[in-house]
Amino acid sequence: MRNQDAWRALRAPFLTGLCLSLALMLLSLAALGEGAAANPDIPTLPAVPTPARSPAPTLPPPGERDSARTLRVLQKDGTVATMSMGDYLWRVVAAEMPASFEPDALRAQAVCARTYALWRLNAQSHKEDGADVCADSACCQAYLTPEDAARKWEANAQPYSRKIAGAVADTDGQVLTYGGAPIQAVFFSSAAGSTAGAEEVWGRALPYLVPVDSPEGDEVPNYHSTVTLTADEVKTLAEGAGLGCDLSGEPSGWFTDIVRSASGRVASLKLGGAELSGGAARSLFSLRSTAFDVGEADGTFTFSVTGYGHGVGLSQYGANALAKQGKGWREILAHYYTGAELEQL
């Protein structure tokens, strides 16, 4: 009985002390959590680990013919990089055409890019630079490295890379010729129902660059676009271009004598009595193409534009539309380059 009494006497303060210890421990843990949230010096682990950046895709080798030919490519930083035709074409197709397009559209683009590169090489456009072609789309063709493409495509980098590599390999060495020589295989984004003849844009007719129907439409991003300019803005642009226009009258009479080409584009017009080509008007007013109408209301001009690009040769969105209809890349090229033949390097 004495032992039991002694145990009862000791148990009460023991349990009380244990409860106090647990309470203090819980308070300390809570305070630590609050301090970690409020104090940036206390490190915390992220809930989800940050994924590592995807490396540049590994590309399958190009075809035998494209691998056998090398090109010297003038880079934008002034250096010259030597690479195979296949490696160059991958970079061009990746830059010039959406990788989401149909495989046969990409194959047609690969043939155009290969042909245009050879045409440039034969013209010796960059002989003084020690190069055959350049990486500037304003001069030769657009150009995208695999590393930049991977950043652009993100999760689609691997499938898109292989898709483009396949388009290049599937057309290995194929070029478009006319009279036995590579043609000027120009291309553009989208047409307003028809492509343009070479003479409409550059003043020189070429038998394989004539107007043909093109089936793209409202599925094209920004297929229809508008540019709105005030009368003062038009006057400022005209004066800056030194056109010698007489814009003293009412704005409603500034644009006159609009002449359209066989493809429906603006071939020429007069602005304040001064004549300018459709291409010059497109450049002056920053229009997406020469397929436009212009209207005026209350001193404001609205240019309604269809399509994008110069309009000559292969329409990229048109090629994709034809591929969706079941046309193969050979049929697509025959459609856009009248009378041209396919030959192997």
C-alpha cells in the first residue's frame, strides 16, 4: 500500500511535466515554420522539382546526296560556317515553315529550299564573303539552329525535329529545274486565291513563275488584316518617301487610278497624282501583301489586306491545304512551278 501511495504521489507531477514538455515542443515547431515562411534566409524545398532544360534534339543524318555536298553559310555575326546541304536545309525548313504542317508540305518546302540554295550558289551572291549562301531571310533564306528550334518548340522539339529531318531525307538531292538549271524557287506565306507572276513583282517574266490558283483561306492566321492611317500619317509617309505628291485636296481624292494585275493584286496606283507600284505602296504603308483595297472616311484611310508575302511561287499555306487534300509533294511543286522538272543532284 505504501508503494502504491508513493506511486500515486509521484505520478501526478510526472504527467504534468510530460504534458508541458510536449506543449513546448509543439510551440517550437510552429514558430520554426512561421520563421521559415517569413525569413528568406531559411532555405525551403520546392514542392515540385524544377525540370532540367531540354537539350538540343539529336537529328538523324541527312540523305546520301545532301550529305555529300557542303555549303558555306554566312552567319549573322559575320562568320562563315561550313556544313552539309542536309544540315543547312534542316535549319531553313525549321525557320521557314511551321513544323506542324503536313509532311508533304514540309517535303515540298525542303525541295524549294534546296533548289533556291543552289540557285544562289550558282549566282555567286556571297562570293566576296567567302560563302555560298547567308542566314538572312531578307537576302537568302531564314535560318534556325537546332538549339533555337528546341527553345521555340519546347515540348514538341523532338517530334518536330525528326519530322523536318524526315522531310529533308525523303527528298534527298531533289531539285527543281527548268532548261536543265535550278530555278529561282521563291516562296511566300499565303495567297489571296491566286499566286502572282514574277513580272508583277519584279518586272521580269519567268515561264515557271506564273499565276496559279491557291486553295488556302480563313484557316490562315491573320489571313485578313487591316491597316488604318490618318490623313496626316499618310501625308507624312508620302513626304518622307519623296514622292512629290499633291495632297492639298480632300483626302477622299488622294488615292486614284488603282490598276490590278492578272492575279487581282494592286499593280499600281496614284497618290496625289504621283504613281507608285503596288509593291511600293505595300512597303510604304506596311501592308502584309499587295492584295488590298483602300477606303477613306472622315479623313481616315483603311487598307483591307488579304494574304501575306510577295505572292510569287509556292504558297506555304496553299501547299499545306493541298497536302490536306491528299496531294503529294511532287504534285504540290508541279502545281506552283509551271513546267519545272524534278531532278536529282
